[in-house]
Amino acid sequence: MEHVEYLNDYLVHVKLEQKDIYILGTAHVSKESVKQVRECIEDIRPDSVCVELCQSRFDSIFNEKKWKDMDIVKVVKENKAFYLLMQLMLSSFYKKIGDKLGVQPGSDMIEGVRAAQDIGAEVVLADRDVNITLKRVWGYLSFFKKMKLIWLIFGGIFSSEEITEKDIEKLKQRDQLQIALEEVAKHLPEVKERLIDERDIYLAEKIKSAPGKKIVAVVGAGHVKGILENLSKNHDLSNLVRVPPKSKIAQAIKWAIPILILGLLVMGFVKGGRQFSIESLSIWFGINGTLSALGAALALAHPITILSAFLAAPITSLNPMIAAGWVAGLVQAWIRKPKVADIEKLPEEILSFKGFLTNPVTKILLVVALSNLGSAIGTFLAGSLIASKLFT
């Protein structure tokens, strides 16, 4: 970089070859940030405005029909239920803060798009697709860290701690933000790497390749430092948009578990005879089915859905190509398919634990997730108990 100048607490000017790049760091739920975005773009009048949005998030904000056209059955069949649930949980977290401050989450980015359109500047969607980000975050976490991440997100959504506008504005101070990210890194460094560091690189590449000689980039304050560090470097973005492949070990385990269970049942029949086989099957169906049904029940699913989880889990656990949660989720969707009105209520109802459980859309997603979790635990417990009885 030829020149870096901090114009004020939130705006940095970078001279990069023949381009003047202005990086505006915002707080995503701050009225003051929205005002600063408009003033900055109108004063600088850039050729391009880069915003921290991907096409998916842009469509969800500016295309109101996207939610209405959502096919929840297709989401479950394509195994996207969990990622949609994660997006809704994260949206809920931001909306909860925004409602307390009286500003819509992402208003800074919305204002950036509108201000760019008002002056005739080109809008560049500079962020990585949110679905790829979530898959990369999730794909590199261990099972226990995945559970920890879900717990942290749920805790953030339903926390009763009051958040003031002053607290949000403090995030714009670099030292405060750095401390916050260091705390995240202590507990879940993989999340910070995929959620922040990789996107810093992606944003930097998109910003410096934006058309025109004068560019304004509207990004969350947490990305400013990382973007500045990467602007003068060249990166291959293809590595950052690759969904992590399932490890060979995970694939082997996926098939090994049902083979092992079937092997235990056959051994039990040979060694212990008919009575032992009946006891083993009772353990398998009883524990696996019960825990999967319990997961569906925790999601307040319909009784028929709970029954379907109970019946499906012992069978689907022996078939790696299908999961008990998918069956239970599809049954729940068949019994109570979400209406347009249910989808329209999502932004408000996901703000509370009660709303999460009662809205038909999130109920289906929770049924899928919790039924699968129950079945996974049931597989481990039932298999362990059968093995214990067989070898003792």
C-alpha cells in the first residue's frame, strides 16, 4: 500500500496503486453508523460502493418474496435444515439487539446500497456467500465444539442482559473489538478463523478489484484491521469458497457404525441364541427410538411426528443415507405445512424461545435437529449396551 490515513475514528483512506479506497467501519445495529454511511458516500461520491453483503443476504433484505416462496419440504429433503436454522438463530440475535436500539439489523449496509444508487455509483456485493461461511465454520468443528457453538448462539438469542447503544458504539473502538475477538479465539478459534479472518481476505480482494478509481467500502468495524492487512496481498479466493469435504475417517465411521451394530446383533444370535437377540433388538429399538422421539417431543412436535421419530430412528441409524430427523421433519411438514403468514411472522417470533418453538417453520427445523441428535445419542448408548451384554 502506498499510503494509509485514518481520517477519523471510523474512516480510513488507502492509496493503492491508481485507486483511492475509503474503508468505513460500522456497527451493524447503530443509528449513528447509518448516518455516517450516507454522509461518507455523498461527500466522497465514489465510482463504486462495496458493502458487506453476499447475494443471498442482499436478496433476503431487498426481496421480500424470497421468504414467502421458501419451500420448507425442499429444505429438509436437500439436508439444508440445519444451516437454515443457524441463519435464523443468527438473524434473531442481531434483530434482538436492533429492536432494543430501534434500528433494523444491517441498516448500515442497506443505507450503503441506497446511497450508492442515489449518486449513480456501482454497488458491489463484497462478502462471501453466507451458506459457504456457515458450512466452513461447521465443517471444521468437532462434535463437542459444534454443541458449544449452538449453546453460545442460543444463549445470545435468549439472554435477558440489557444492551445499550453505548455498548454497540464501543465496538467501533479498535482496542475493545480486538479484546472481544481474542476472547472468541480462546474458546472457539476455528469459528473466528472462518467467520472473521477468511472473510477479511475475501472482502479485501473484492474491494480492491471493484470498478473505478474511487471506492468506498462499508464493512463491520471488526473487519477493518484484517482488510487493511490483506489489501496489498494477492489471494486465491477459490480456496475460500470451497466447502470442506467430509473426511475419510468420518465417512468410514458413518458406514462402520451400522455395520458394527449389525455385526453385534448377528454375533448375539450366534452366541446367545434367540432370547439374546430379542433382548438386543429390544435395547436397540427402545433406546434409539425413545431418544429420537424425545428430541421431537422437546421441539413440541405433533404426536404422529414423535411416533415417526421413534419408528424411524432404529432403522435409519443402520442406513447412513437417511436420518431420523429427515423423516420426522417431513412428517411434521406434512401435518402442519407452514403458510405464508407463518413465514411472514418469522422475524418477530424467532426473538423468543416460545416463538422459536411455536412457529411452524422453526418447529420443523428443530424437529429435524433434535430428532437427529437424539438418534445419534441413542445409537451410541444402545450399541454400547448391546456390546457390554455380549462380551460379559
